Amino acid sequence: MSMPKGSNVPVPAPEVRVELGWQAAPGTPDVDASALLLVSGKVRDDGDFVFYNQAAHASGAVRHEGKRTAGDAMTDTLTVALASVEPAVDTVVLAASADGGPFGSVPGLHIRVLDAASGAEIARFDSRDAGPETAFVLGELYRRQGAWKFRAVGQGYDTGLAGLATDFGISVEEPAPQQTAPPAPAPAPAPAMATPPPAPPMAPPPGAPAPPMAPPPIVPPPPPAPSPPAPALARPPMAPAPPLPPGQPAASVPPPPGQPAPAPAPPPVRLTKVTLTKDAPAVSLTKQGGTSGAMRVNLNWSGGSAGKRLGKTLGRKAMQTMGARGALLPPSGELDLDLCALYELTDGAAGVVHPLGNTFGALHAPPFIQLDGDDRTGAVAAGENLTINLDHQARIKRILIFVTVYAGARSFEGLSATVTLQPQHGAPVDFSLDACTVPSNVCALALITHTGGELVVQREARYLVAEPGVSPQRTVDHAYGWGLDWSPARK
């Protein structure tokens, strides 16, 4: 039963899963969940903001888990380990933001609080009065006399996620100002006209008296000689500092000897993100600033009517990781999905990274791609992770990330999926896969290419149908022209 606005209920579970849900339809804005950890109504710093660009709190108590689809039902999930929330934090605000339109265009907006262990619903609040708002505080978890409670809030903002975050004390990165042409220089003043010298006096005509002599001009006395300079002080005056480049702030005053320099202020939070579509299927990671460090790729599969799912939790590593979870379990047994990558380096080396034949690759040597392991059951907490060392991105020509069905099902039919690429630097990139309507056991997810000095991510979302007797890996090779020699292999 949905709670009325302003009401509250106890939360007895030590860890909860918070699901922000809505109904997807053509023209519906994309919706994102976020959480703010407050002390007396404000965050302590920007690290207390957990959202798609900052997926985990430093304490580990609050995490953004990503989106799932089930037919037209969409959810974006947060997990909150209440027993691990720092004692100073008294409130965890649970918020939503809309990208591409107001919440008045989002049908079925609601929030659910579930026991993370049992899945039992603890609280639910449905928002029924949304209008032009582009951000919402739907609820909050708060401490009361040593116990946790949930309150249904329903407060809207028409200034989007930036306005909501700023209201709680987050410093948000301002969009770059539009470059404008510099003003035209003022015309140079016209040169002053030279004054002609006076004409020499004309001689008087014959017989005329000579004009009286003009008195000599009064010449002012010369100025007094300057006084001799004062003797130099013991410490000579400092030379003027060289001019700073335009737009560069002045350097800070160095600390006194023996005192440590203050830590530089952290950069403001970036709220931008990129959604790839059929009409706009590619983005430059270079232009987004995401060419090194970590990039997490989150792949969520879900089925329509069946309730069982395969949970492959994403690892949170220092480089690029990919995991799969939320896949439909067929009645015959567990579904085993394999994460794979075809690679080609700039020196011409090419190959595949996948679990077959223990071809796990290498992270700090070519091909700079490593499969951490093979989870055949979905029970391993870290899941399956494919790591790509983007610090060597200059040596990468192209990488194709794809997923295959190894066992437990014949194809991806009846499933839907969303994909999120979360770089450590730069905006996250997400897209949805169309429902599979063909007997496909291999799906190309994303193609990463290094062309013209830019690292570009291309949305593929392409289900491929293998010919009889042809492996999924060979099928994707033929489709993308890798030209590798294949031999039978197994796990």
C-alpha cells in the first residue's frame, strides 16, 4: 500500500534496497536515482552525493546499482547499508531527476524500500502530483532514537538535479561558457595636425620706421637637481612578478616554514551524461575526458514474465570493468553468460579475450585486456569482470565488447537490457538494447575505436544469428571483419 505524503514507517532491516520506478513509453524522460547523506540538513562535502557519476560513498554504506528493465517497467536502484552509515549522518535523502522533460511526463513514478536480504517491501510512496518539476525528493531515511525510519516526502524542484544538489550544499560544475568573438579593437585616433612654424617677419617697406623690438621671452629657471637617492636597505626590493596568462588565477601565498600546504579544493561535481540512441549512436570519450583510469560498464538483463534472475554483481575496480546481472533463468537450469572482447592493437596484433581455453588476457602487457574469471552460476559476489587498461589507449586500435550465451538457453529472445559505461573521468554513457526477436546467442554491445586521436564509443546493440555449426565467437568475428583463425575450445 502506498504511503501518504508526510507519513513515516520504521525500517527494521540492517540493509535496504531502494528502487525508483516508472513506466517507460515513447517520449518519456530518462529518470535517475540519487542519494545525499546529510548532517544537520547539509552534506559535509561533495563525496556525500551518490548518483550515476559517483556510484559509491567512501564509507561503502550507500551505492548506486544502476537500471533494470522488465517490459515497460524501469527501475534505478540504490542500496543503503543502514548499519554502516557513519554515526554523524542523520538523514539519507532519496531523490530522482528527469533528463529530457519534466516529471509530469513520467507515468507511474514511485519509490520502494525493500529488505535487501529477503526482498520484502518495507515502504512504498507513489508520486501523483508531479508537474513541471525536473527533480524530486521522494523520500528520506532518517535516524530517530537510535533506529531508522522512512518518510514519504514528495518535494519537487524545477531547477533539475543541479538545483537540488546545490540546495543541500553540493558544489556543481558550471557548464562551460560559450566562446564569443573578442570585441573589435577601437580605431586608432587620428594623428594630430602639426602646427606650422610662424612665418618670418616681413621687412618693412622702404622709408617706413622699423617696428619696435619685442622684449626677450622670459625663460623659467631650471628645476632643482634631484636629491641623491637614499641608501639601499639591507633587503633589496623584490622584482615585479611576471604577468599571468589571461584567465589564470594568481598563485596562493605559500605557507610559513614547517607548516604543510593546504590541500587543493576538490573539483566540483559533474552532472552531465550522454545517452546513445539509434539517431545519435556514438560519443567521443576523448572530448568527454574519459580516456584513462576507470570505466565501469554495467549490463543489466531482465525477462518479462518469469521471476527468476541471474545476479552477476559488477566489480568496482581501478580500471574498466564489465559485469552482467539480471538475466532470465530458463526452466532447465542456470544461464551462463560469457563476457568477451575482440581486440586489435596499433601494431597489428589481434585476438580475443574470453573464458574458453582460459584465454584471460593481460592487463599491464598486450592486449591490455584481462578477464578476471568465469562465474558460471551468478553466485560470486564480484561477478565476471572484463578489465581494459585505458592508460594504454594510444596502443588500442579497436575493441569490440560482446556477450554470448554459453549454456542454459538457446538465445536472448524475450530479454531486454540496458548498458551503462561509467568512466572515472568524464560523463557516463548509457543506452538501451532493443528486445531480441531472432534466435541469437551472441550480442555485440559496444565498439571502442581509436581514430584520429580520439577514443570513440559506438552503440552496437546488435544481435547476431550464427549459422549451423558456427560458434558465437566466429560469428561476431565474421560480422566485424577481424579475420582470426578459430579452433574448438571449451571451459
